[in-house]
Amino acid sequence: MKKIGVILSCAAFVCCACPANAARGDFDFDRWNALMESVRNMAVAKNISGPTIDATLKNPVFIPRIVYNDKNQSEFKLTLDEYLRRTVNAERVRAGRNMAKKYPTLLGKTHAKYGVPRHVILAFWGMESNYGSVKKAYRLKDAFFTLMYDGRREKFFTEQLLALMKITDKNGTDINDVYGSWAGAMGHFQFIPTTLSQYGADGNGDGKIDIINNVSDAMFSAGNYLNKLGWDDTQPIARRVLIPSDFDDALTGGDKKYTIAQWAKMGVLNADGLPLTAMNETVGLVAGSEDNATNLVSSPDNDVEMTTMRVAYLTYPNFYRIKRWNNSNWYAIAIHELSEKLK
């Protein structure tokens, strides 16, 4: 297949669709054009309108930075304490409380309709877009074309682009006006297009679902998604506890589940250092690293004894529902901690 150096002028290749921001080095214009033609054919098969197809295929941009981000997601590792300091900080809590005062009726309606408490909705909103303040970085169609071209998850991102085309077609909006993250998430709660297609909800009754500009639609969509994931308003997300510093790390990833009584026998204590109340409820356990160690002082037989403990969390079914939104223990714990501060 012919390779064309993208540092050359696009004007020399008038027969090719040229991405306006291609990376230096070899860029496969044949592959780029083949992707565009494939999208056209699939869109036609899905009955997407001609104007939407034409708008999608008009000057898509290849963005090297997006490829870099996609290939380097695992470079930045944070301990649980570091992650919580970044995500559950005083500024975010303060902003969340302000949003609770600004949208009491809408939060109440979301809770009544979908069974998701207002402090939980606020926590997701804060984590996903800092209550809508996160800047819109990229045109989503450019992000999807770039990631499709890169090829690591071509099928997935093609599905996202086609879903976005159907959404904008239905809403009568221009796909070129839709911006979001480099990975293709958009709006107040950072939905990808297929999630929006499945769980989007009209919060203001105008017949459209706009999770980018309409807080009502965004909040109802988040509530609907969590409801469909099985959110249980009667259960907590997690519960802070203490574990011995030498506790078996193989048990602290959240995937091993035992009754609270069994965890108690393994040495898990309440956050205040007192024994757990023996219960038959089955839960998981998630712990951070040694950097959140604490000293627990007790006085057995009138002798002072100091034991080094670690902070951990018993994790309930709602915790694992959060992980279906974002498959990260740290994220789910941050939702728990932020929601508790926003009660």
C-alpha cells in the first residue's frame, strides 16, 4: 500500500482526503481514505442522513496527541492517597455543595425518578467534569477518526463514531459542533456515544437529549444509567475500616468476597479500631498501599500495645455498580468519599 509523507503539502494529493493535523513521518492516506469510505457505507446502511454523513466526512483531522494519550494511559500510577487528594479535595467539595444549592429541584426529581440520591449524582458530576467546568478539548469526530486510524480498537471507535452520527442526526445538530475528551467522552457526565444512545434521558421534555449543554438531560441520563446498573438506594457504597499492615494483599483487590463476620476473623476492624459487628452480609475489601498506615493503640492487660494498621474499605454491591461505569477501584472509592462529603 502506498505511503505518503505527511510533511509534504496536501495540495500535491488532491485526490486524497488529507487530515489537517497529520503526524510527521509516514501517513497512510490510503488507509485514511478507506476508513472514510467505510464509514460512509456503514452510515448509509444505518439510514443516517446524507447531510450528517457529509458533515462527518468533511475534513476530519488526525491528531497525534490523541494517539500518544491512548498509548500512555498506564504511565501515571497514583497511590490511593494521592488519587483521593487530587479528586476529593476541598475545592471540589465546595463546588459540589454550591451545585446542590443551585439545583435542589432537579436533583430531587432525579432521585425520585431513578432512585439515585442527590449526593451520589453530585459525586459523579464532580468526578467526571468538575460540575461541567472541564474544557471541551477535541471535536469528537476527529478523536474517533484518529483512534480508528491508529487501529488498536478500531471496531470500538467506529461504533462510537456511528453512534454519534445517529445521535446528531436525530437531534438535528451538526456533528462538527460536538466536542469532548480525547477518548470520545462528552458532556457533564462524560458519556461515550453508545452509552448515551442506550441510557440518555430527556430531562426537560423538549424531545431532545443534550448532555453537553443541558444539565437536566445530563442529570437524568446519569440517573437512568445508574438505575439500569441496579443502583440500590438502601445500601452504602463502601465503609472505611482498618486492616493490619501485614494483611494479605491478595485479599484487598475487591474481587474476593466474604461475610463481614469472616472479615472480622481475619483482623478487619472498624475505622475507630473497635471490632466489626459480626454480620452475614457478603462484601469485598479494597485497600491502598502502605502510605496510608496508621498506628492503633490498645491496652490489653494494662500494657500499652501499638499496632500498625492500614486504611481499607469494605465494598458493597453499589461499589461494583460504579465499576461498571468506570472499572477502577480508586474511582469507586473516590465516588464514595466525595458523596459522603456532599450528603
